[in-house]
Amino acid sequence: MRHLMSPLDFSVKELDSLLALADDIEKNPAKYAHACDGKILATCFYEPSTRTRLSFESAMLRLGGQVLGFSEAGSSSAAKGESVSDTIRVISCYADICAIRHPKEGAPLVGSQKSLIPVINAGDGGHQHPTQTLTDLLTIKQKKGRLDHLTIGLCGDLKFGRTVHSLIEALVRYEDVSFVLISPEELRVPSYIREEVLDANNIPYKEVERLEDAMADLDILYMTRIQKERFFNEEEYLRMKGFYILDPKKMELAKDDMIVMHPLPRVNEISVEVDTDDRANYFEQAQYGVYVRMALILTLLEVQV
């Protein structure tokens, strides 16, 4: 039995196989429509979510399975003080696989240690978001045709953005990848990512404050929102909120084949005018999230089609 806590839980070879399976699911959905007949996915979300929770549910339903769970901590026994470990141990009696999102870093890992079924980390605090990373990798692979020889710009909240941390850790395993880290001083990528991931793997990167200074060099621009829920006070959040806004004028500085990605939800960091640009891929990215989660469920349940 395997769990998914981090993108690094899969080797590059295993990731390639997972992405190939997701690609086949996209092309041949009818082939997988009953792959999980009789199987149940539990979604245990202690934190609000639209895309991640619903895409997991959509994935299982498209595979012919069923779904149960809760969408906020207040509607679970966590409100009575039940531990994550006990909750997951009980969920193991009701479901075949579980996706858990929690505001505390490491909570899904703690739950997985007592679980009798595969557990998927659907986001833990500002730490990891591995299924978003799988979605991002599939998007890049489908749109650019490769995961190597790329310059990736990461813009916005690089301090608290778990999607950013997970994506960096995943991409450094591919050849000739470099990063441009675009953020204000207060929201720079954590030192452990710079030192233990980028520096330790001799990955070229530079840190800049102005988005305009980076646009011309990028193959991929990955925008993120300033996350209100990660700030300790309203004043600091409001000061950072409008720091970066991608608009058509900035897009004129980019390569014709650059792609724009965003894990969503967006607030105001991408102008709606950019949505009609052929390089905008964030809504397709959300669709890819369903296919990759279908592939992940099949892989962890060891279902052969």
C-alpha cells in the first residue's frame, strides 16, 4: 500500500508513467468509465476548497466509483476534538482511498501512519500540494511537449505558496531547468527551498521583484495569488495583495509560445483580459487536474485497465 504525501514519493519514471496514464484517460475516457466500480473515495477537507475537492470527486465518479466525506472541519468530529489519526483510522473502515486537506503541515502524514487505505495529501498548510504539482506537470507536458530544458517564472506568494514549493521540488529532477523567482522581499521563497532544493541540486535561479524584468526570458509563467489565509494580520495582506497584476501590456513582453499557469483561485493577479490570450492555460490546467487525479487513484488502488 502506498500513500502520496509529496511529489518526491514518485520517481521520475513513475511520474512519467502516471502522466502517460492521465494522457490516455483524456483521450479514451470510456475505457476507464467503470474502472473503480464498487470503490469509494473519502474526501476529508479540514480547509475550504473548490477545485481540489471537486476534482477529486469528479475523478472518482468518472471512474465509476463513489464519494463520501466532509468539506470543513466544523462538520466533522474534529469539532469535538477527534485527532486526524483517529479520523483516518475510522475512515479506513468506510472507504477504499482517502484524500485529506488540512491547515497544519504534516497532518496528512500523521493520518497516513494509522490508515489502512491509501492516503493522498490534498494540501497541508504552506507545505505541500502534490496533486496540484502532478496537475502542473501534466499541463506543462501537454502544452510544451517536455518537462526539461525550460525556464519557469514563479510569481507572487513564494513564501506561503505550497504549490510553488512542490513544483520546484518536482522540476529540479529534470535536465536543464532554471527558475526566475518573482516576489516582493516579504514573500520570497523560503530559505530551505533555496538551500536544500535549488542550491543543493545546482539549479540556476535568480530572484527579481519586477514581473516586467522577467517576462522575456520565460517559457512558463506560473502566477499565484496572495493568500489572505496565510497572513497574521489584515493590514499586511492588503499591502501585498495588489503587488503583481498580469495584464495584456505585460503579456506583450513575453514569448509567443510562453504559457501562463495558475493553480486558482485567482483574485486580481491576472486580468480577465488575459483569459482570451492563447497563452493562458489556467482553466485547461484545472481540467487536467481531473485526469491526473483519475490516474493517481487508479495507481494507488493498483487497478489495471
